[in-house]
Amino acid sequence: MLSILVTSLLALPAADAVKAADNAMDAADFLGALKLLEGLDTGSATPLVLERAALLRAECLVTLQRPGEADAAYADAIRVNPNVQLGASAPAKLVAALNRVKEKLVGTLKISSNLNGAMALVDGLEKGGLDD
């Protein structure tokens, strides 16, 4: 009976599955919430739903003391929205974990060209050329 219920929940639209996972977390059913989030149809989900799902997955995994998996979930949220933030009421432990993953994902991009004076656009701003 329970597996039928879980299977039917996994067939929910992405936004409804995220809402059901959020409710499961409120009931302290972190494993159930993870099941719902793992079955999420990412193809039909909006970026906002994907971001929320990744953050919920990370919160579940932090609570279940699975930090490596939580870091991967936070990285998923950051890939969807590089400016992702947790709400003001989020526990400091979760905020610290998200910020730690953000710091790890920062890198350096080096662009080179054999064309004298070549320029590139970075975040809409011209970089390079003869002046840089």
C-alpha cells in the first residue's frame, strides 16, 4: 500500500512533488522527502522549481548527516541560479553549507587569442582589446 502511495506521488507534476516533499520535511520524514525529490521530472520543471527542489534535497541530506551529497545538491541549486540564497529564517548551518559550496565553485576563466586587440564580452561588458 505504501509503495503504491509513493509511486503515485512520484508521478506528480514537478511543482506538486516539491510541495509534497516540503510537507514531508515538515513532518520530519526526510527519507520520504528525498524519494519525492529524486523522482522529480526535471524536464517539466521550471528553474525556480529545480532550485527549490535542490535546496530541499540539500536540507534533507544535511539533516541526515550526509554532507557530501548535500554539497552536490547545493551545487545543483547554484547551477540553476548562481545567486541562490536561503531565506532570512534559514538555520545558520544551512547558510554556511551553501556558502561553502559557492566558494568551492568559483573559478578562473582564461581566454586567449592570437588576434591582436581581440575582445570578449563578460557579463555584457567588453574585456580585452588593446587597453586591457
